[in-house]
Amino acid sequence: MRKTLIFVTILCLLCLISCRPESTQTTDAGEALIYEPGGMWLPQQVAEIHGDTLKEMGLGIDPEVFSDPLEFPLNAIISLGGCSASFISPDGLIITNYHCVRGYLQYNSTKDNNLLHTGFLAKNREEEISAGPTARVYVTTAVIDVTNRMLEGIDGIEDDLERYDEIERREKAIVKEFEEANPDSRCEVANFYGGGQYYVIVRLEIRDVRLVYAPHRGIGEFGGDIDNWMWPRHTGDFSLLRAYVGKDGKPADYSVDNVPFKPKAYLRVSKEGFKSGDLAFVIGYPGSTERLTTTLETRFEIDQNLPRRVELFQTYIDAVNETVGDDKDLEIKAARILSGLENSKKNSIGVLEGARKKDIVREKIQKEKELQKWIRSDSERKEKYGTIIQELDKLFEEYQESWEANMLMRFMGSRFLAPLTSSAVTIVRMAEERPKPDNERDPAYQERNWRRIEQEQISLQRTYSREIDVTMLVTTIAEGLKLPDEERPEILEGLFGGEEVSEEGIRQKVNALFDGSRMENREYRLNLLKNASLEDLNKSEDTLIQFALKLSLIIEQLRESEKSYSGASVLLRPHYYYALRDYYQGNIAPDANGTIRISFGTVRGYKPAPDKEKYFPFTKVSQVVEKWTKNKGEQPFDAPDSIIEAIQSGRFGSYVSEEAGEVPVNLLTDLDATGGNSGSATLNNKAEFAGILFDGNIEGVASDLVFLPDLTRSIHVDVRYILWILDAVEHADHILKEIGIEPEFSNQ
């Protein structure tokens, strides 16, 4: 089971119904027919299942072009290892979201030069700056089916943990084989349909990534958390990077001698944009969904997991804000964690409100009853699927025991929430794994990952703050101490011996952990990482190392539980999918798993409620000024003077939308998307770049549980706004010419 520690997507059976092609529906008079298939589709499914539909919707090219991830346009779509992006020039120029490069801006910021606030524009290639040693661009170069190699004989292994270990051994062997055959590549074995199908994905790993352009904060995150997940929206959430390689054309670490990467293909940037009713595509690397879930799993998320996470996120946010206060340096270092927490909290609240309003659990119960009745009505189906739901539920109930304590322990060792503690745990794990043969190591600590682990320790120095780290650890411990005695993690008993302690008392003990450690010294961390043995660490008097030795043991126990759960699931989850597939008599888009996917739909507005006016699917620049004026130019509506002046002077050129009557800012589509789709290219009916996805709407965020065609919307930056900013506001003529656009405001 793949779950992100902070960003959790919970999706269910009901969505599977909407992932099949549905009949057309007629929209308001004068609008085109709308198709609502939902789904994040594999490339080979698009033409096979939806080819005729796409032609009816106005596709101007052969739908077969979407079938091959190694050919145009799909091979112009890349991953940043968490966000999606696209090549838009023959010299490796990349477009993605502003919020996807905040970490790069943070890495290059100081309190006297805060790029998170001012943005950044390289006037030429010599001025482009490194995004940091951990920045990556991944270009898919091969996709090979390895299902037989992964699954042959697996069902004959009786023990769940042994079954997991055997799958892991096979995965490591395949990864090693393909990485040896493809130097400078990063390979992974991705599973689909709950482990029923496996592909090895080979991606070229580019290690020299540079910042080219990021807008002022008042453009890139205009509206901030207030407008997050909301419509109307007026955010210029885009930025530009460039991929560099060595002079031999191969990936290399950052060097002034490196040259721009020459991609096999890149997207043509359209200046025309969209109009209402147009066909639109989003192609990207959505991260992780779990749609093949039972009612019990869905109820747990709605009734327990999500509500508790909302509480925790708010607790963390309040604690960090109190710690930061008016300190500008801490403000920079807290920016990424605060934005992540705020985004996750608001998303979770939206999912909960939508799920409860739609009574998703009640609907899920009914659908599951219908599925069970269908299974029992046929002896062959009963033999194949008769007890699959009960078996999955029993397995899940056992796995979720002590779920809250386990979640807090993961948070305590999270690189995102507790970076220095996480570093200490990493050092302990490296000491445990380094002596083993590489094929017997935990995959995360195999030699192929050592460079990245070292680079993480190097880059940590730029963003680390003891005050914030201590606050996060204090908050997590305080929440853990609130648990009933029988659920309280042992490591907390070791720290406090069961005594009643105040938050100040917890803070004193956590400060003592940091005071007694040298872990804040980069060279010290790197030396331990590369050279320390487990015996050395056990003898160490470093207090954080001693704490990490205990915490690492608990985290590994949790991981063993996860392994057993996954080992059991691989025999059950695929058959649950097969039952659903047979029941609904059609193909189903598999869960997102970080591999390339295609969504398609229509540019259109929506009614947020039956008694509300229908939203227009575009916002426009005059509304930016209206919000700026209403909020007196204060953050998060602090648009820079340059864009306000350009709007008020009417300097719009040919970037005006006839439909909107002005330069459009953001647009709505009814596309299906999830986390990881941030930065995904929005393509028109000719597979040209016409926008970039960055968010969804609060009314439709319950699509994490069920796709709602009338409400679920994705929010994109319109290409005309992107080009207008680069032209009329930034005067970035060199960038515009590189992407084939003639500047209109060079002398203004």
C-alpha cells in the first residue's frame, strides 16, 4: 500500500463506475456535447477505448498518437519526482507550476534576497541558477511488461512476509538489470490493478536542473491559501526550468561547462488558448490513488483518518506560525512546510465535506451489496470472488490497529516534518544496511540511492531551522502523549517515564536532545552517513543518534507490518479489481502510481449549488486588480506593481480572449486529476501546449471518493496569461523567442 505521509488520496469503488465511457449529454444551448468518462488513463487505453469519442469531441489528430509514451507528444511530458512538467523548446526549456519550484527558490533564498517573494528571471543562460543538488528531471525512455517475471509462482508462497520479500527480490533484480543496461537512468517496477500487472519503467535521470523564471509571489500564488481550491481563481502558477547535461550529452552533476539538454520532442506552445466547449487533455504523472477500496476502508478514511489529520495539520500550522513570528529568515525556512500543511488541510476538509454531503458511505454500501449479489448469483463467479471483500476487510482491520500511534511515529521520522530527526534515522539505517550485499539491502538504502541520500544531507543545510524542527518534534510528541496508555508509543514512555508533562516540559527535553547532538553539522552528518557502523552508533553519546536508534527500531517494526499487509494484499486486491471489471463490463483506469497518464474532458463551468449561478469557465485580468484593490494589496493579494500597471494601462496586445473580452487568467475543465498532476501540460485538440494544471475546485474535491461530472473541475493557468506575463510584464523576449512567440511589448 503506497501512502504519502502528508498528502493522502482516498478513492473508492464509486469512481470506478464513472471511469467507464458514459453516454454524451447535451449542455446549455449552443454548447457542444459533453462526454464525462473520468479516469486517468494508460496511453494504450486512450485510442482503444476512447478513440471514436475523442474524434466526436473535435480531436484534430489521430488518437493513436497518445498510445506510445516514447513518442510525441507523450515523450515531451516529464516528471520532476513529485510534480509533472513539459519540454517546450529544443534546448531543454521546461514549464511546470510555481508551487513545484518553491523548494528550489527556498534553496537559493536568504533574508536579504528572498526569491520566494521577489521571484527570479535569468536574462540569459549564464544567469540561470542551480535548483540544488537534489533537483531532478526524469524522461521516460522505455516501458516493458514484466508481469510474468514478478508473479510466476507467487501464489504458492504461503507466508505473507515471505511473499512480499520474494516480490521485492524480483523487483530489485529487474531494476539492477535495467539500470546496468541503461546507464544514467533511474528504473522502477510499477504495479497496476493492485499488483495484477507489472511494468519496468526506464527514465533518463537529469541531475543538473536550473531555474530560468519564477514569478513574483503575488503572481505565482496570488490569493494564497484563501483562494486555494476555490473558484474564481486568479493565480499565475507557472515557472520555467532548464535541463542541462555534460558536453557529451549525458547526465552530469551541476557544472558551468554543462550544456542544455536536447529532448527528443517538445510541445509547440499555442497562442490561441481555449474557448468554452473545447476538448482538452492533461498529460502528467499523477502520484498515488487507491480507488479499489471496500466500504470498510472508505468509512475508516471518512470517520477516523481524515478528521484526525485535519486536526493534526492545524496543530502543526499553529505551532510553526507561533515559532516563526516576525522572523524573516524563519519565514523563508518555514514556507514550504506551511504551504504543504495548509494545502493538505484544506483538501482533507473539502473531501470530508463533500463525502458527507453526498453520503458516500451509504452509496458505497448499496453498490457493494449489488456487487455481492451479482457474485453470488453465478456459481463460477462465486468460486472466483465469493469471499474477496470479506477477506480484504479482515486484512484491513488487522492492519489498522494502533493506526494513530503508527501515524505519529511516521511523522516523527518524516523528512518533510522532522528533517534532522529523519537524518539521524537515515544514518542508523545506513549503518544497518551498508554491511549487507547490495541485493539484500532495503531498496531505499541500496547503493543506487547513496548519492541522492548524501545530496539530501548537503541541501538540508540551506533550509534547516532548529526552531522549526524542535517545534515539529515537540508537537508530535505532545500529540502522542495524549493517546490512551495502551496505545502510547514505547519511545515516549522512554523519554518521559509515564510522567505528566507540560508542553514546556516536552520542549525542554527535546531541546536537550538537540543540545547534546552534533547532527546540525553537515560534515559530521556526512561522515556518519558514509562511515559509521552500528557498533559505532550504539557507543555514541550523541543524543539524537541515541534517540534515532530507538525510533528506527519502531519505524522498522511498522515497515514489517506494512510488508506483511502488502504480501497478503497482492493475492487479494487484483481479484477484487477483476470482479469489478467483470461486473461493470468494461475497462477501468488503474490507480495512479507515478506513471504517465492521460485525462481528457471539456472546458466548461459549473454550478456550485443548484440555487447558484453557473460559473463562467474563465477568469480575467481585471479581476486581479479588483481583488488587489479590495484587499489593499496585502498578502496574499500582493500583486507586484508591474502587473497592476500593465493591466490598468490596457497593455494586452493579441493575448485577449474574444470570449472573455480580456486576457484570461485561469480556466476550468472537467478533467480527472490528483496529486502529482501539478505542472501537467494542458493540451488542445492538436496536442499543443495551451495551459498548465495547478489545482481543483473545493466543491469537486470529493472526487477523491467519487467522480462528480457536474461538480468536479480542474483549474489551469491559461497559456495567454503565461505569455502575456512573459511579454507585457517581464519583457522576457529571449524566452518568448525560444518558444516560437514573437514579443509584442519589447520597447514598453
